[in-house]
Amino acid sequence: MNAPMVSAIIVVKNGERYIARAIDSIMAQTFKDYEIIVVDGHSSDRTLNIAQSYPQVRCVQQKKPGIAEAYNLGIESARGEFIAFLSHDDVWTSNKLSTQVNYLLEHPEIQYSVAKVKFILEEGHSIPPGFKPELFEGDRIAYIMETLVARKSLFDSVGKFNSDFTIANDVDWFSRVKDLNISVIAIPEVLLHKYIHDTNLSNQAQVNNQDLLKLLRQSIERKKQKAEG
């Protein structure tokens, strides 16, 4: 079997309510040269059973705890030239992979791409504390995991995700890439529908703020070392 062009990675724990919707949005892609990897954090509900019911899905069990470790295991398990991520409770538009991958193929100097996101309040849920309601208005470019499509080789040069961060490991990775002046394209089109509900991990504001202060200090130190270098 030839290696797929894109490895689509879903990291999940106890996501039985939404994971089928996420997988279906990958399978609905107009770009068909992909594999789907579900990294399961030892779910105690029907998440793994649902994922395994799709013949197109390859499931791997998380070995070390933490979101960063799950992302890294997904990358290590990937066979594709490009890496993309989707949260188990979010949805890609059908042209997501075709738009971003084709651009990267046509522009080999660009190492990764992001896109616009549309925030949607999950039906039956109230706006969680800490979430800004104005984000539901319009759309915006988002440097987040679910909009990212990157060359797998980028993770070799920049490194994978830092498990020292509980939540903001993705922000840390984007910060490291930015500090290295890695070339990027931001696609001015909504390619992700991000659903907001009161169980979103990213809404744990206190822990997230601690992570953000830590990565800010690290970014300042990297820039200082580069200037002295």
C-alpha cells in the first residue's frame, strides 16, 4: 500500500458523543489521499468502539498521559507527508484538506498552513465561563491545531509538542515556529467549524493562563539567545 499524502489525527478521551461527527467530516473530504489516526486516551465510554467501527480508521492507545503526548504519538504513528489535526468535537469543511494541501504542494517553500475558523455554540449548551461571546460573530484566522496542516518534516526541525504544558502545548509549538521565522500561509477561508460547549478543555482558564506565562518566558529566552548567538 502506498503511503497516504495526509495523516489526519484525532486525539480523544471519552468523546463518544461527538467523535462520529468528526470522523465523518474527514471522510467527506474532497481530497481523498489520507489516513485517519485516532489516538485514544484509554476512554471508558464507547469512543473506541465507535472509532473502530470505521474500517478507514487506525486506532492507537495513548502510552503516556497528557494531550502533548497524544499529539506526539499521533505524529510518530503517521505515514503521511503532511500532518493535520482535528478535535473529536469539531468539524472540517469538505474542502479543508484539498485547499491547504494543494497550496503546500504548489508552494514547496511554505512549511505549514492555517485557516479561518467559525465558532459555533454546541446545541443544548450555554456559553462556558471565560469564552468571549463576540467570537461567535464572523470568522477569523486561527493558529490552532484544528486549522493546521504541516509538513511532517517540520516536526523534525522544530520539535514536537512539549508535555510540560497542560493545555497550551499547541500555543507553545506555534510560538516556537514563529520564533524560527518558519514560512506559513494563512488561508483566508473558513475551513473549520469549532464547536464550543461547557466541557471544552481549553476553557480551563487558570491552568491555561499559567501555561501562557510559562511559554511567554520561554519565547523571550529563545529570542534573547538568538540575539546573542
